[in-house]
Amino acid sequence: MTGLLPIIEELADVPDHTARARWLLSVPLAVLIRDQVTVRRLLTSSNFHEGLAYFEAEIAALSAVRGRDGLASNTIRMTREYARIGIQVIARGGAEEGSA
């Protein structure tokens, strides 16, 4: 027993970056906000830099002040989408971080 919530234990127990990417794409965004310190620590300790970049982009988007249209700035939204694309490739097993 680690004291972590079961959904966070899933991240702690995954064997590779592909599984971490899949977890990041499927976990409720509320979990990322609520447990951001623990998620950040787990991603950092696993040296999953692209996952950490995606996580930070999601947190920035979820925390951003929104304009009159209800959306975050274009910079925030584009950063989030580019990071998401990278994580989707890893989640499909198409690329491991740092590979050419």
C-alpha cells in the first residue's frame, strides 16, 4: 500500500513511456489538477520528458484565464495540441521519447 489513490498508483506502476502516455491521455483532467504535484513527481522520476511537457501544457490550459470567447489564448491552445500530438504518437507505440 503506497497511500496513493488507485488511479495515481496506475501511473506509478506502468512499465514504460507508452503506458504512461496512454494513462495521461485517458485520466480525467480533474485528476491532473487535483494530484498535479504527485503526477509531476512521477513523470519527472521516470524521465518522461515529453509526458511532462504534455502534462504542463494541460495544467497551463486548465489554469489559463479565458477570453471573451471562453477559450484560452491561441498560444496556450496550440502548445497543448502540439504536446498532445506527441503524446498520442508515443501512446500508439509509434515512437519512444528521444528516438529519431
